[in-house]
Amino acid sequence: MPGGSQLAVEFRLLGDVEARVGGLPVDLGHARQRTVLAALLIEANRTVPVDQLLYRVWDEQSPQRARSALYSYLSRLRRCLVEADGVTISRQSGGYLLTVSPSAVDLHHFRHLIGQARSAGDEQALALLDEALGLWRGEAFAELDTPWLNSLRETLAQERFGAELERAEAALRLGQHARMLPELSTLARSHPLDERLAGQLMLALYRSGRQADALAHYQRTRQLLVDELGTDPGPALQARQRQILEAEPSLDPPPTTIEPAATRAPVPRQLPARPPLFIGRSAELVALTTPDDTRLWVICGTGGVGKTWLVSRWAHDNLWRFPDGQLWVNLRGFEPAATAVPPSTAVRGILDALGVPAGSVPTDLDAQIGLYRSLVAEKRMLIVLDNARDAEQVRPLLPGGAGCLVLVTSRNQMSGLVATEAARSLTLDLLTADESRALLAGRLGIERVSAEPEAVDRIVAGCARLSLALAVVAARAASHPGFPLADLAAELHNPDGALDAFDSGDPLLDVRAALSWSYRAISPPAARVFRLLGLHPGPDISVPAVASLAGLPINRVRPLLAELSRAHLIAEQSPGRYACHDLLRAYATELGQADDPEPERHRALRRLIEHYLHTAYRAAQLLDPHRDPIDPDPPGRDVAVERPDDYEAAMGWLTAEHPVLVAVIGQAAEHGFDTRAWQLAWSMVTYFDRRGHWHDRLAIQHAALASAARLGDLPMQAISHRDLARAYTLLGRYPDAHRHLREAFDLLGLLGDHVGQAHTHLNLSMVYQQQGELHEAIRHDLLSLDLYRATGHQSGEANALNNTGWHYAQVGDYPQALDYCEKALVLHEEIGNRVGEANTWDSLGFVHHHTGDYTRAAACFQHAIDLARTLGTRYGEAEALHHLGDTRLAGGDPVAARAAWRQARTILLDIGHPEAEDVAAKLDSSEPL
């Protein structure tokens, strides 16, 4: 920040590519931009030639404008890192240089620590190697995929593996075989042919009193080497076998580490098997690993989301941190046909695992808890309390010492533990779509998944990215290798039985049963709200919408939503907005169909639609108070209508509810609420125009036209035809636009609606403009202007004046253009139509540009840009920025021109407008190398 203090920076490559400035994460943009940063960080403090950067980011398939895109990415990265201390990205002769302290980049710090360890004594080396390996958070450059990075990723994986072997050597020389045994066992499964690793594991097994297991591992390794490589073990591994067979004293650990067998307490190793296939969750794994003072974690999330698998995977990856053992207690808080495990039963099981003789176990529960805490007080142990129901079930099982880490999994948030026990909470979300596909590929094989990509995407959607659901479907597909995945996908999307495809026959793998355990634990009022949520199309819902759905006051709904959130049947994704994934919605729908009478469900849906209609209509009036109004029937008393009180609040509400409103329009039409469906679609038109959501506008107007046709309402049909034509025009589908405008003219002629005819002439003018037929556009502008003046429609008259002026400018008649546009601006200002003002300022700027007055033109365009930003009119802002760039270039300021064009291109790309290509071409032709 210019003039401000700089903040410490930390770059992470050994996992996801990340940056933190002042301890806070930085948004580094999309994958391609992060790849540029990675390419510079790997060569930190060395110049990377431009051609090399292009190759590393795009390989040999660079698009035509790759160089321009690269400059854009570098510019954005500079802005991202502007506050970072000592970090610069500078242009050098032939390339770019990223300057940074090597210690701020985890990859370079890792290599530095490894170098130090190789010249240090065993104890110091072990500490340095522990620190180095602690920098890793998964695969290097996770989520980035280029041939160059993939090759480098393999190299770094080998460096990591080499460091792990060096750490094992140092630990074994220090007699820490107990600590290293779990980790070496895990590594050996991943690297079964590595002879150095095999020798280390054999030594750790032998020193742990497991001579037979050590020799058996040798035989397995020998057989693998013969089968895979056609060779016997090398001399070093053969020597290790002979030493173990002869029990050579040289294999014994240092004398100070030997503990008399009679005094050793058993070391509990109660972890379940390591998850055979684990996908994603890198951020959560990092959070659990990050060193701090946290000794109690609550991992919460809905049933089947993968809490237990996350904890198991993390525990297996971090066994070395807990040399005194691991305890795993299934508290059965939500299992089917089972009573939650009481603390007395859980503590007794723990004491047995710790080797306390039955005769030494106290009979009093408090005494048992005291003994348990005494036994683990000085130990470094991991204690997993899985599937806990509530905080009261957990508290007696918490150790008193600081050396143990406790991980609690639950469907409840356990806020009591967070408040009173200093627990940290980690909420587990659904897998991403890519992670879901990777899970299926891991279970079914990449060939089968690659052969039916569309079916795989449908399975992922049908499973709602829920780990348990994906596992059930994968298991079924694996057991029937001849089943097409498309058939399984179709079954998942069967509306008559959305959860039937998940009936695995095993109650512990039955998604419906898993969800029912949470449902049975909530109160009847909360259960009713949950069932009614099955009527909502998603993806999320506000508190007033829930109140309308339930027909309850907002103050009665809030505690019920909190109860559902605690049970993880819904999640509060942002303040006041709740969501549940598709499987939970399907389950709620099933319950509602079974338990709630159809008339009650119909009334609830009516209340929900009325909530959205009347709030959207209020917002639409704020966005465009000069639009001809409609007249919805008043809402029912039990409907909670939100009332945004200004333009910004209206845009905010519509933006938050946008995907919901699109879905509700279709739902209203499907269930016979045709009038409300049409009115709700009408209420969305202005918002979609301001934000550039023209495909959504097209979709809802088709639904609106169908509703109007079913109602037999001719005015509604005429408006829908005209709105459809506008959407088709914006999307460049001119024959469709003409067809719908002809339909509108026919209906309006029957109705004698002159204002509607004027609107339609103005729409037709825009179609002809887009087709390049400007004189025909002017003819329709003037026809609309006459009709507006005859009917006294001032807003329409002002729009027609501006349109006429704009089109005269397009044909080069600038005096006529200036006259019409100045009249339009005066009228827009008189009636307070700010959108009209913005459009007219842009027209005036265009006129002044083409008469050579670039200063006035730029001032006009800036007026248009400022108004468009205030109004949230994204296409209007982009159009004015595009024109401003042209004016800046004509006025001799290419730097300012490129800045304006870049802003315009960003907006146009965001809204999917084809004009983005025109702006990109101007940037390409003007960007200096």
C-alpha cells in the first residue's frame, strides 16, 4: 500500500498454491493465474524468460492471445501482493523476476532445512527434518494441472520421500523405533519396492519385539522385486535379513532407550484401517496439522459427509506425533438401532485399552475418570471420540493433560465445548465436483469413468457430492461392472424415489437411514419446518422465506432454524441464509409427502411464492420506477414480505435470491400458480438487464409466456413476446426476435394498446440496429416517438429521443444526433430516470467523440460510467468504458485507453457478452511487449 506499512508474506507451494500477507490469505485468482505465480516462485530471485513462462503455463498449446493474457495475470498478481513486504514482480530484459526472501517460500525453505540437516548431528537433524516435512500439506501445486508442473510435482515427491527416509534413519539411530514404526508401515505400503525403506521397517519391527513380522516383510519385498523387476534384493537388504535371523547385537537400540519389558504398559493402537481412497479435504487436513495450542477439535457436519474418514486419514498421516498411542471410541450418538454409549461404558473401555487390570478399576465413575486422566496426563496420545451426540457425552472423556489431542466428530456443532473447553470447530462441507469425480474414478477405474463423462456428472449431481452417497453408488457400480453408468445416473434422478438408489442393504451405508438418525433427534416443530423445506427448490433460503413457508412469525422460526442447524440438517451459509444439500432436500420431500396432507403442502407453497413475488415486485419498482406497473393481488396475512427501501437494497436482495427466483418461477408454473409465475418473471426483467443475465431472462420469459397462454391473457402474452424478443436481440438471435415482435404487434393491435405498440417499435429498432440496418432503426424510433407523445408517456418519449439520437450518430448525422440526445437528457432529468440519463450520457459522448471533442466526450462517458456503477448496470458500464477507451486512444493516451478496455473486457467476460472479443482484440493490438 503506497505510503503504508508493509506486511510479512508467506507463499505455499507444497499443497495448494497459496499466499498469506500479514497472516491473512490472499485471493490469487483462477488456476492459470496461480500457475504464473508458481512458475515465478519456483525460480524466485531469478529472471524467467517470457517464452519459458508461456511454455510453463500453456505448454506448447498457447492460445493466440496467451502473451496478452500473461501480462494481464502479472498485473493482477502485482495488485494482489502490493502490501507484501519485500515482494516485487518486475520486468527484466527478456523476462520477469519475482523478488522475495527464500524463507518466505515453503519450497525453498524446505530445501534449505534439508541441506542443514545433512550436516547436523542426529538430534538436530531430526528436528530440522521434522520441521521441513511439516511444511507439506498434500501434493505440491495441488489443483494445478500443466505438463511442466506435473513433471516437477513428481520430482518434489521424490525429494519429500528422500527426506522421510533421512528422518527415519536419524530417528532409528536415536532409538525412536516406536515413534517411527507406524509411519514406516504407511510409507512401505506406498513404496513397496524401495529397499532402503524395507530395511528401516524391518529394523523398527525387530526392535519392537516383532522379529517374525520383520522377516515376513523381507519375504514380501523379495517376492515383489522378483515379480515386478526380475531381481533379488540388494546386498544391504539381504544383510539386514541375516542380522535379524542371527539377532546381532548391532541391531539393538542405544542402551538408554531400552525399557524393561515387565514395566512397559501396552501402547493402544485403536485407529480403524487407513481409508483406502481419500479425496480432497486438503484445507481441513492442514487446519488440523497447523501447530498451535489447540488440544480439542470438534469436526462437525451432516451425516455421510466424511467426518470419520477425515479424522482417520489425518490420524494415520500423523501417527508419529503420538508415540504413546491412539484411542478411538465410537460413541454411537446417531447410529441406527443403538443407544448412545454412556460415559461409564466409554471410560471403562479406555481403561482396558490402557492395560489397567480388571481388579484395579474403581467402581465409582468419577474415580474411573480420575484414573484415566492420571494415566494419560504425561502422555502424547491421540484420542478420537467419534459420532458424539452432545457435549455432556464428551466432557467426562476429556483428558486433563496438555500432551493429548482430542478429535470429536458429531452432527451437532457442540457449541458448549467451544464455549467452555476452548475447543476449535471445523465444519466439513460437501466434496467439490472435481473431488467427487476423482472419488468415483478411484473406485471404478479411470477408464470406466472416462468412457461416460456425462453419466459421471449426473451421478455426482444426484449424490449431491455427499461422500457416503458417492461411496454407495460406487460400490454398487463396482459390483456390477457390466452396468452402464448412465443407467445408475438415470436411477438417481428418478423423481419417484430419489433415495431408493442408495439403499445398499447395510443400515450403516443406507443414506436414508443415516439422515433419519438426525431427524429423529429434533423437536416436532423443527421437524415440520424441515419437511416443508422439501418444497423449496434451493439452493438456499432466507429466514423470511422460511417464515412464509411455515406460516409462522419470524421470531418463532429463528430458534427452529438454529435447532436444524445444530443437527446439521441445514447449514447457515451466510448470516440469515440456510441451505441443505440435495439428498437432505429429497429426504425432506419424502417425509413431507408421507406426513403432511397435500392441502397443507399446497398452502405452504402458495405462501412461499407470494413471499418471493411481492418482495421481487417491490425491488423491481425501486430499480425502474418509470416502467409501466402491474397489479399483483395482495399477499396473505401469513406471508412475510421483505421491503427493500432503496435501490442498493433492492439490487442486493435480487442478487442474493437470483438462483432461487429462477427456480421458483418454474415451480410456480408447474404447480398451477400461473398468474404469480408470470408476475414474478415480469419482476425480474429489469434486474436481469442490469446484470446482463440474458440467458436467465430468456428462460423465465418462456415460462412466463407459457403461463400467460394457459391463462388466455392477451396483454400478458404481448408483454412476454416483447420481453422474449429483447432477450433474443441481446443474444444475437435476430430471426427469433423478429418472430416474437410480430406476435406482439398482432396482439397489441387486437387490444388497441398504443403504448404497448410504441414499446414494441422501440424493441424492433434495437433489433435493426444490431443487424446494421440503421435507417430502418431510425424509422421505428420515430414511430415510437409519435405514439409516446400521443399518449403522454414521458419515460417512453425520453427513451425514444435517445434512441433516435444514437442512431443518427451511427449514420454520421451528428447535428441531428446532438439535438435528439440533448432533448432526451433534459426529459430524463425532469422525470428522474437515472438509467435513461446514463444511456443518454453515453450517446452524447459518442457524438462528441466523432466530432473530435475528445475532452467533452470523455467527460460524458465518465458521467455514464458513474451512473451505471451506482445503478449496478453492468453492460451499460462496460459499453461506456469501451467507448471511453476509444476516446482516450484517439486523444493520445494509450495507457488510459488500455485501462478502460481492460475494465470493459472483465465485465463483458463476466456476463458472457460477445462484445468481449472486440475489446480483447483492441487490447491485443495495443499491448506493448
